[in-house]
Amino acid sequence: MKKFTVATLAASGLAAAILGLAAPADAAPTGPGNAQDTVNALEAQGDHVIVNRLGSTPLDQGTVVAVRPGQSYSRTDSGIPGAGNDLITTVTGKTVYIDVR
């Protein structure tokens, strides 16, 4: 019984450590505004925005229900000035999905 308890505690601690070390997601624009304002703000940050519409409300009258991260695109290169022989990874694009009602 003690082995089972120790294993359970170890698994719980490992899960907590993994969740605690997970990187937080990029913050989505918050505050008053409509869905079009959110799309504009995300695109101004350089994100590629894909809108999932729940209904037929125009974006300038819609409400953002959810913002979810999508695929990030990056390149790793050693040809960057000042990098020397080090490999440098640069994010070249990000996709963000927003749900609008």
C-alpha cells in the first residue's frame, strides 16, 4: 500500500511540475471592443488570424468568444549577422484562431 501511495504522490508532483513550467500563451487583446478590433489588434502584432463565425453577425458588431493559438512558423539559421557559429531560431509567423458570436 505504501508503494502505491508513493507512486501516486510522485505522479501528482510530476504533473504539477509540468503544468507549472508550461509557458503561458500570448495574451489576446482584452477590454471593450468588437471582434473587428480584436482582429485588427492581432494582425498589428503580426499574427495571421483565422475567424470562426458562430452566426451571421458582422465582425464590427460581433463578440469574441475565444482566442486560440495555432501553428507557429520559425526558421533556424546560422547566417544571421553577429550569430557567429551559433544557430538562431526566428519566429517568422503565427496563426491565431478566434471564435466570434
